[in-house]
Amino acid sequence: MSGPSLPEHSPTPVQPASGGVLSWIDRRLPVISGFRKEYIDFLMPANLNALWNFGAILTAVLVLMLATGIFLAMNYTPTASGAFASVEMIERQLPGGWMLRAMHMTGASLFMAALYIHLFRGLYYGSYKQPREILWLSGLGLLLMVMVTAFAGYVLPWGQMSYWGADVAGKAVGAVPGIGPTLEHIMEGSDTLGDIFIHRFFVLHFLMAFAIVAVVALHVLALHVSGPNNPGGRPVPAKESVPFHPYYTTKDLSGLVLFALVFVALAFLWPDLLSEPENYRPANPMHTPADIEPEWYFLPFYGLLQSVPSKFGGLLAAAGSILILFVVPWLDRSPIRSARERPACRMGMAGLVIAFVLMGLVGRHHAEGGWMIAGRIAALYYFGYFLVLLPLCARREMRQPAD
Ligand code: HEM
């Protein structure tokens, strides 16, 4: 656990705010000099590529989700008899309601897409390695919180998929030996999915959104201690760095504009592309849909859940696929960070992305026939990458003389 002193980037000297009132405030509450130090003058490696835009994109989408979510919550009824009708009212009668909902739904999908890109970027460039372990762990905390929030949000419209998705998730939780039934009862609140369940999930969804904001603040704080990594993976000297503003303000804004174009196209031209038609039918406990499947971003985990023969085994595999990411900084002890400089690791990463997508396709095709075999191979590869390939690469690289 011991290591060299933490910060890798050159700390920016603090300049007190000049001028009467501002300097008076700043001497008592250093928000102005703090803003200058942590944003305007903050030194950034000059070589960051477009993949470093996704943190800013995630932050912007998070703000949008909170803003649209608060207005949706003001018009939503968290009861089994009222939820679906209140969402219909938002769509059809509330002025601009259709737009709020389209933005919130598209936002959820694109948030998850940006999150996966952000995560795989970190894996590829070794951003989890010291001194950024806590930054990585806080990111994974965010991933779990975002997943819970997205799942809870999907339940709220109380359509067919909301209901039956919750039913499948409840049964999966109930399959944990010993404490499963208790956990299922805590989650569902009564023997039938209804008012208590919806109310619980509404509170959870609302609360988690704000808890996420707090953890993002910690995440960014940790980033400001170590400074950002970069595509080369080596510490960048001050002479190859630039101040955040105006360079990265412009770069982040350009990325946001491109992202906004995709967002607007999906939300307003193809609002149904990412949504499930079955969820436009009110929940009916007496009628199981022909196909129960989660939103696209949960499909890889759904695929894993189904590829393992026992229910509990599937649950372990799905949970394990995320939990394993928490120990990556300690599975990969190589001094070389970026996969750009690690050919075996680079190929392994390409395989990892393919395995992840394949697991998603397996989830989509319900792990039947050939898909079942494909799912098992993809699952073996996914875990093999972290438990075998990465430690082996690291061991070989640790034996190489450092340059
Ligand atoms: C609510 C979700 C999240 C938000 C709002 C967020 C925000 C940010 C921001 C603003 C940055 C700096 C800009 C950038 O590097 O792109 C950043 C960096 C970083 N994030 Fe996140 N993040 C989130 C989730 C995650 C997740 C799930 C992980 C993965 C475990 C993660 C790992 C990292 C790492 C390792 C860095 C430093 C990257 C580097 O400099 O190489 N973050 N994040």
C-alpha cells in the first residue's frame, strides 16, 4: 500500500483574489481563489483525447436528469392505481411534459452509454492504478448507485415491463440462500408488488439522485489530488501541460455540443428507439409478457444471469462481474499504465469489449441454444481477463527493466 508521494501533476500556486469586496470575501471564504486554482489555472496534460470528454458529459447529463426529474416528480403519483395514468397525463396533458419525459428517458440511456465509455477508458489507459485507486473506487461506487437509480426509475411508470422486470429482479434476490426471502421482502414490502413497492422505489430513486451528486463531488476531489491520467499513461511535466481554462473549457464544450446533437436526435426524432413498447401497456399481474427483458444497458448482466445454470450462480456471476472491478488496481500491479504500451493487454481489452457486447446479445436472445454456449464462453473470457490475463501481463512487465 505504501508508495511515492501522491500528486503526479504540478500543483498550481494559489493566487488570492484581488479587488475590494472579492478579496474581502476570499480571505474569509476562499471560494474565488479556490475556483481559480481548481478550475481556471488547474494544470492539465496537453495530450488528452476525446475519451477525456466523457466526465464532463456525464456531469452535464446528471444535471439534466435532476432538472427534468424534479418536474416529473411534481406530477407523478407513486401508487399502483395512479402511476401509469400520471405518466400518461405528463405525456399528453402537462404543457411540455412529453419533452420532459423524452429528455429524462433518453438521458438515462445516454448516461449509461457515457458511463460505460468512461469506465472502459479508465480500464484501457490504466487510470485505476496508483495514485488513483480511490478515484477508481469512487467511480465504481457511482456505477452501482446509478444502476440502482436507473432500475428504480424504470419501475415507476408501472407498465408491463416495469412490473415484470421488478418481478424477475425480486425472484433473483430471493434466490440468495438463507437471507434471500428476507431481502426480497425488504425490497418488495409485501407479498404482492404494489403500492408499498412503488412508494419505496420512488423514494429510493429520488434520494439516490442526490446521493450521486455528493459522490461525484468526492470523485472530482480525488481527481484533483492526483491530477488526470493521460493516453500515454506517464506523468506529464508542467511544460507539457496547459491551464484548464480556456483549453479544456473549449474542448469540453465542443464535446458537449456533439453529444447534444445525438441526444436531441434520439429524444425528439426517434424517442421510441431506446424504449420498450411493452412498457406502454399498464402493469397487469395476470398477464406475463412473451419476452421479459431489461433496458439495453442491463442486458450484459441479464445475459450472465441466464448463462449460469443455477439461479444463485447466475446472480453471483452478474454481481461478480461488477465486484471484480473493485480489485483491478490490485490484480494489475504492472508499472506500465496505458494499454497503448502493453500489446497483450491491448488485445485482451479488445476481447473484453467483445465479450461484454456478446453477453448483452445473449441477454437479448435469452441464452437459448447456441446463445447459451456463446454466453458461457463470453463469461469465461470476461472473468479470465481480470483474473488470469491481467495479472500475468503485469507479472511479465514487472520483470522487465524500467525505462
Ligand atoms: C455519475 C457518474 C460519473 C461522473 C459524473 C464522473 C465524472 C468524472 C469527471 C468530470 C472526470 C474528469 C474528466 C474525465 O476524465 O473524463 C472523471 C474522471 C475519472 N473517472 Fe469518473 N465519473 C463518473 C463515473 C465513473 C465511473 C463509473 C468510473 C469507473 C470506475 C470512473 C472513473 C474515473 C477515473 C479513473 C477518472 C480519471 C481518469 C483519468 O484521468 O484517466 N468514473 N470522472
